[in-house]
Amino acid sequence: MCEACGELLEPREPPSPFAVFGFEPAWALDHAALAKRRLVLTRALHPDFHGTADAQTRRHAEDGMAALHQAQAVLADDFRRADWL
């Protein structure tokens, strides 16, 4: 997603869990910041908000939400985050 304009974009390569949330890779994590950022990204990426958009935008929204869920699962779990690092 373009932070400047909010346009949903297809990433050139799969982003890291940290990149999905815009965080630097590190074991220490501010869980409150993670929750806040997840809420912001969910509001921007949720497919329901793009229901009337063209097929490509809807696909980007679905892919973005899937990446967000996967990244959340890694970052919220200390052991999975450590394994990723």
C-alpha cells in the first residue's frame, strides 16, 4: 500500500513481517504499536472497503489482508519472531 496516497499496490517481492507493518527487524517489539498499526492497516486493506473497486484492486486488498494476518502471527509470537530473525 502506498503510504502517501493509500493506493493498493502489488509488492515486487513478498515483504518481511516487519516490512508489512513498517517496523525495523528486531526481537524487541512494542506490542501496543503493533496493535495500533494493525488497526490502521486493516482499515485501509480490508476487502469490504474495496468492494466496488476493479478486480485488480480487490485482489490487492485480499492479498494485503492475507499478508497482514501472516505478519501479525509472526510478530505477535516471541518464538516465531525469533525464528524469523
